[in-house]
Amino acid sequence: MRPTVLVSAAQALTTAGSAQLIMAALVGIAVIVLLITQFKLHPFLSLTIGSIAVGTLAGMNPLDAVTSYGTGVGATVASVGTLIALGAMFGRLLADSGGADQIVDTILRRATARSLPWAMALVGALIGLPMFFEIGLVLLIPVILLVSRRSGLPLLRVGIPALAGLSVMHGLVPPHPGPLVAIAALNANLGVTMALGVLIAIPVVVLAGPLLSKYVARWVPIAAPALFVTSGAPVSTIVGTGTGTGTSTSTSTSTSRSAGTGFDVRSADPETGTGTHRPSFRATLFTVLLPVVLMLGKALVDILLAKGNGVRTALDFIGTPLVALLLAVLVAMFTFGRGSGMNRGEIATSLEKSLPPIAGILMIVAAGGGFKQTLIDTGIGAVLAKAIAGSSVSPLILAWVVAVLIRLATGSATVATVTASGILAPLALTLSTGHTSLLVLAIGSGSLFFSHVNDAGFWLVKEYFGMTVGETIRSWSLMETVISVAGLLLALALGIFI
């Protein structure tokens, strides 16, 4: 429950001039951006300082500003932090068990040379669905490089589709941190947002992936570098059998020939070079899609069945994000863990190692929740929402522009989503359920706009692919921009019918 002192503070602040409140918001956002970009301060610290600055400049007692920030942090960790932790555990089990490799290999075995870009887009989307972007990227890089080298296709012809699938899932579809934070901040319906997110994601992946890669591969005609193993990442190796180039020195216990491409797909452990027992493709796919199906099922029964119906009551419980992801992790312990031959100690170790890498993301998200609560308690959010509501510009466009500006300034999709969601939270109260979900997707789309030199993802792709800065801008940055703009346009189109 929010402390009484914050309620009285917020009531007192309503008498403050709108100009002062808006100026406080602008100064606070400028402080956050400046600390991140110029002083290289961690986003968690920047958001914390910015939140206190906003509250103080808006006329809040400094102690009340700190209390407001703490309230937002606690609420965000309780609502979103647990989901991020469960998602990290699930993704780690998927990677450690070889389940991700199984998805990759199974799809590529059935791909012809012509359909490889489409297959790579599907691989990126499936791997990106349960995994954080950075983890999925490291996992996919060896696959992209090896597919390009063994198939003879240009690197970016297969690389751009895979990266597009991964990036779209990261920005638009839960349980990734960005969409989850926006859903919580805007009080959007998760099932509806997920359904609309998938609906938008499919054409966006097609446009920014297989279709765009035709042209990008011509503009940046580079071959895959010799690097094909990254430390700690499972490796899927495609070995030429006559039409590919080069040979493989990997040892494997699992080999299957693709009738379409004439290649063999082999799986190897990157550290030992020995084959590993992996969960079956069906079990892996079932487990990956389980939380998605449960959450979508909850959304459907809420629409189709009356309250009190036994099926609706059951799905309302198991389709709740926390329960759905918890069940997915428990199932993964058997399908991924036991299915790959891991013992209880190895499963426990995998789960334990999943949490430290996400500590930074979790704290950024929590600080973003504190920033959002400060905007609400000062009344700034209400003033901004009123101004936006009185504007002739679509709320979706405004949400997208806010996220784009913060993304360009900070280089972080998560920071852009967190900050934009906090600013626009009061506006969501005036929108319908469907339009609130579209607002989430507009912010998510804006958060992906034009990745450049202040984004860690930009440098990861550049170094792994062996490109220059200019080549990375003409390929990776262009792809991110196409995703962002296409996502907004599709959200606007859906808004006409919802």
C-alpha cells in the first residue's frame, strides 16, 4: 500500500504549475541521458539519481521523493523481477541442455539452399522467444557463421534473418524484460499484448529478415570470418559433403544429412569437442511454447467463457505469467535437464548460474519502476498525459517517438522502454484494453530504432561478423530501423480495427 505521505504530497503538487512539472520531467530525463552517455554511469544509478531529481524539482520533499522511488522499485521487482528471473532460468536450461541446438539442427536439416534465410529467421525467433537478447545472440553467432561458410551463401543473407527474428522477439513479445516492464507500467493485458505482439512480429520478421537480407547481402558483400566457436555457446556445425567448402574437425555422436542442402548437421560441445545427448525436438518445442500457450489460453478464456466457469478459473490461474513461467521452468528441469542426461546437481548448477548475468538488467528495470512511480506521485505523468490526450497526434506515434529519442541517446532498448513507459503510464488509463497493448508495442518498436555506436549489440555484431562501422550501420542498424518503423506502422494499422 502506498504510504499516506505520498498521497498528501501528490495532492499538494497538483497545485504546482504545469510548466514546473513538465520542466522537472525534462530535466530529470536529461540528467539520466547525460549520466549514461557522457559520464558512462550505470543506468541503474542514472535512473535512481534522475528519479530523485525529478521529485525534488517538481516540489516534493526530498525524503518523499526517495520514498516514492523505493515504492516503485519494490512494486516492479515483485511484479516483473520474478518473471525475469524465471525467464533466465528457463533460457539457461535451454542452452545448457542442448535444446537450443536441437531446434537449430532440426530446422536446418529440412532447409534447402533457397529456404535457408527463412529457416534462419525461424531459428532466431524460436531461440529469441525464451532468451535474453545477449544470450540468444551469442548462441546464434556460431550457427550463422557456419551456415554461411558451409552453404556458400553470403554471411548477411543468413545472418540478417536470424538477427531479425531474435531482435523482434526481444522488443515485442513477453517474457522479455522490455515488454514485461511496459505491460506492468501501463497496466496492459498480458495475453492481449502477447497475441498482438506475435501478430505484428511475424510480418516484421519476414520484412526485416529474409526480404531485407536480399539487398543487404548485395550492399555489404562479406564472407563469414574464420571464427566459429564462442566460449560457452553451444555449437551447431554444418559440414559440407560436396557442395560446401571446408571440412570440420569436430567430433560428434549425432549426425544427420539434410536432403535439401546436401549438408550434414552435427552437434558438438564447445569445450570438450564431444557430442552430448540432447532432448528431443518435440519435447524442446513443447517446453518452449508452453508458457506462451498458457498465457494466450488465459486471454482467450477470459473473452470466450463466463466468470465462474471451471475451465476459465483453472486457466486464469495457470495462465498468470508467474505461474506459467514457473511451470515452464519445472517442466524444463525434466524435458531439458533429465532429457539431456543432466543429473540433479547439474540441473541445480545450471539454474544457479542463470541469475548472476541478469542482475544488471533486473536492477535497471527496478530503477525504471522507481522512476515511473516518481512521475506518478509528482503529478507530472498526469500533466503529460493530458497534454498528449489534447494533441491531434496519435498516442502510438508519440509513444514511439519518446522511445526512439531515449534509445538514440542511451543506446539501450531496455532503458528506452522503461523510461517511455513511465512517462506514458497515465495516458494508458484513458485507452481501451486493445489500444493499451498497442501502446506497449509502439514503445517496444521505438526502443529498437537505429542501433548505433552507443549500443553494445552494435559492437557484438560488428566484431563477430568482422565488419567495419560503416558496414554495420548499413546492415545491422538498417535492420533495426526497419523493424522499428514496420512495428509502428502495423500497430497503427491494427489500431484502426481494435
